[in-house]
Amino acid sequence: MHKKWWGNWRAWAVLAALAGLLIMVGLVAGEGETRLVPIGAGYEEDTLMLFAAQAAEQDSDGHVLIRVLPITYHFNAFDISPRLRRENLQLAQTRAAQIEEACAAIAAGGQTCEATVVDMMIRRDAENPDRVAELGLEVDGFYILGGDQAIAMLVIANTPSEAALAAGFANGAAVGGNSAGAAVISRYMIAGYVGNNSAWDGLHQGAVDLWYGPDDTDRRGLIFGQPQAVIDQHVLERGRTARLLQAMVEKPGDKLAVGYDWGTGGVIDETGLARDVAGWYAAIALDGETYGAAAAAQYVGDAAILAIHDVGYHILPAGPYAYDLTTRRPVVDGVAQDAPDISERSFDHLIAPAGAGALFIGGDVGNDVRGEVVTAFVAAANDNGGPVIVLSAAPRQPAALGFARFWRNRLRQQGLEARPQLVALTPATDFAALAGRLEGAGAIFFTGRDQELMAELVAGMVESGSAAALQAWWASGGVLLADNAAAAALGVSMTAERSPTSGNVEYQSSDTFLDGYLTMAPGLGLVDAVIEPRVLYDYLYGRLVSHVMADPATVAVGLERGAGLHITSAGVSVIGQETAFVVDGRYAQTMAVGDNGAFAATWLLIDTFPTGTVMAE
């Protein structure tokens, strides 16, 4: 009984202390002295110097004191072996040396720097008075290392150590961290994914592990963490925009989110200004408030996929770019930008012209060969009558015909009445003769896997006139399904690069936010948009942004695997599995390049259209 009473008393005492410290934070906020420094990932010189500069601002005695916390390091919040503790401490001390070196690089004349590791890896450590004593008000900065944010909060939530951090923060100490260390400085914290879900499942209800619990639980971020926006990390590199949208919608209070990429950090001060982005890439800000996006959002269909529209989307690289979480306005060169009027916004320009045949655009239906996109095409082809052609693109004819036979068999299995003719589309194709082969068809199934090759083939089609013949054929009633690389070819322009591999997907997902990185080429122009297949699975958000930056008047539509657009003269709908993901630059206020070569953009808009929803009618 005595131990139980003492444990409850201690818990309530800690909570009372934390509550008092939150009041202190609120008082300090008006004085302009508190700052969080989220870093998306990595221990890069620019981001460590950014953190160190914030700590140095707090210094009052000429000695910048930084404590480094490895609370994210272990896989068990309650027990650790001596060997693992030694190994973790050794790695943490290496990181502390990097932070101290960064501090020395920015120190003013006469300032010295010290960064030391606090041996805190399990909950007993966070309750140890000796460890707590290292977190006193003399500390100028607290740096939380990368690792596992869920473990970190199980270690530190509602302990004297969290109370000490809160006191230090209220006193003006900078609190920062990278990766998981950035995640925990968000009061509403993303802990990861639930079960086997991954980045491409981020729009599915319940796929994201959201630690949004009350103050007296450990399923939350730091109690003094940023409350206005949920913060994510590795946001571009690991394709996390989808999960950040869901986290924004589910967050209590303001429906705002901020994400920082690998090698990229920034400052969020007491006024709610996300500023001073530094490093390799960019931060992003998502606004679900201004246009009522989050309030109107809903989970659609059996798969419960998030449908959300008119999300404000801002890209903040190094340079004079900031985002004010309090006013929900981007700030460029010190000037806040008001929200544009989007009351006339629509996607009606995607509707097919009168007399055109049914057009199906697939985001890669190869993993759903019996799905709605394929069966809807088969039904339309049967209704239209006439010969059916499978037009298959590949580097050489044997491969092209092999893919064509695969699809011929799949289409027949789904009930296609006509036996399809197989046509190979390769660099050796007689493009002048191609038009004649296509013009008599009732329906065409057009497929390819390599967008780099497809861009070359499209150029040949345009030069020979077969592209114009294909467009005229469709406009006069032909039924067309274009899938994967062929889907990309239908837009006014296209990405002329291969699909990412497991070895380079994270590099390209960040690098495509850099000016001049993405190779683009003209498309066939059947639809007034850019089409990007496999958008969530291959982390292709940067491709969408690159196209919008190159041509703001043209919307970029990403299609996930198994999803398709069904375009007729009556409207545009999304069918199949998963979703369409749209980036729209038609209302952008700033479109520029930051000091680090990454894109800068304000008032882009994001929409998601799950299967079963309508884009235009």
C-alpha cells in the first residue's frame, strides 16, 4: 500500500510540475525566447550549426552548454544490458562531438562550447535524480538523437526528466533533434505506421500510429512540444506526405502539419513561425484549415481512404521562406501572403470532348489484372465493337510482344470478345505505318513500364504523325486504356525517367524537389494534365511538384497502383483501387528556387480522390 501511494503521489507531483511549467512556457512565449529545432534526419553540418546557433543565443556566461539525449536509442524502454548501454553511449558520444564541433564553428568571439551525453536510455534513467540534475537551467540546448520516438516517450513521459526539459525550454534553452528526435518535439506525435502499413498506405484510415494522448499518458510527444502543427521527419525522402495529411486531419485543434526532410532543419519559435530552414532540401507545411479541407475530409469506401480537397501546400527551402502557424500564412522576404481566392477552382478541363470514346488511365494495373480498371475497359471495348489492339512498349520487339501476349490473355480472361491484335512499340518501330495500324481499331490497350523509353517513343510518334492520328481516333469514339508509362505519355508533358528502384527510391524522392533534377519531355497531349503513375508507392511527390513548377497552369495528377481515371464527355471519376493524388499550382503566389537549389512554393493545393469519387462532372 505504501509503494502504491508513493507511486501515485510522485506521478501527480510530476504532472503538477509539468502543468506549472507549461504556464511558464506560455509566459515566456510572449517574450520571444523559446524555440524548437526539428531536423528531418542526418547529422549534417548545416543543420547541426543551425541548432547550435539557437543554443548559443541562450548563452549568458560565454560557455554554450548542450546536453545530448539518447532516449530514442534502445528498443526497450524499461531494460538494457550493460553491453548495449556501452555501445549506445559510444555512438551518442560521437554525435555529441559532432554537435560540439558545429557549435565551435558558429560561436561568437569569446564563446566556448561543450556538448555532453546524458546517460538516459530507459525509464529508470529518466527518474534518476543524478541524471535529472544534468538537465538544469544552466543548459543552453537539449539535442535529442535519432532512433525510435515511441521508445523515447515511454522513457521520458511524465518523469522528472521531462519536467526538467520543460523548465529548460521555458527558460529559453533550444530543444532540437533529428529524425525521431524531431518527432518527439511535436506535442501531437507520429509514432510510425500501424502493423504492416507503409508509406503508400498513408491515406488509409488507421494506418498511421498517432500518439495524440492526453498529458497524463505516455502516448504523446513532449508535453511542451509544438502544439499547433504535427511535425514529421524524413518527409520527402520516405514519401511521407500522405501520412502527414492523415496526421493533420486527425490532430486535435489546428489542422496543420510541418515536415522536414533528410539533411534539413528549421526553427519554430514561440510565435508559431517556422523559419530559418537550412540544409539540403526543404520543409513542407500543410494547411487543412484555411479552405476547410480537414473539416470536409472523409474516409471513403471499403478501404477507408482519405478524401481531402483544397489543402494549402507550401514548400520552404533555405532562404527567405517561412510559415506562420498562428496566422496560417506563408511568409516570403518578411511579407505574409494572404490566401488566394479559389472559389472558381475545378477540374472540368479534364472532361473529354463531345464524341470522344471512353478513356481509362491506369496508375499500374498490373497488380490488379482482374480489377475495376481492366473490367471497365473490357466492357467499353465490347460495347464499342471492332478490332482491339494491345500496343506494348519495350526496348526490343520480343519483350514488347511478350508483354502484349500477357495482356491479351488477361483481357480475354476478363471477357473481352475480340481476340486482340498485338503491336510492338520499340525504337525500331515504323512510326509512319503505326497510324494506319491503329486507326481501324475499336479499342486500344496501351502499356509500357519505362517512362524514359516511352518519352523517346512518344517523340517518334509525334514526328511521324501517329500521335495526332491516335488523338483523332480517340476523339472520334475510340476506346483507350493507357497504363503505367503509357499513362504518363497521355499528358501534355511527362517524366522521362525510369521508375525508382529499391536502391534509389529515397534519393530520387528528395532530389526531385531540387531545381533542374527531373528530366521532362512532351507528352501526347490527350489530357490537359501531367500524369504520374505509381505515385505513392514510388514516392513521386517531387515529380508532381517539378511539373507544376515548370508549368503552373497544368495540374499534376498522380495515380497509385491499381487506380485509374475514367474520362468521358460526361465527367471524370476515379475507379479501381487506391487513389488519385493531385498537386495544383494554378493559384500559387511564389514559385522560386531557394538558396540551396530546392524549390520554393506557396499556395500550391493538394487533393486526394479515392476510388469511387468524382473529379469533374
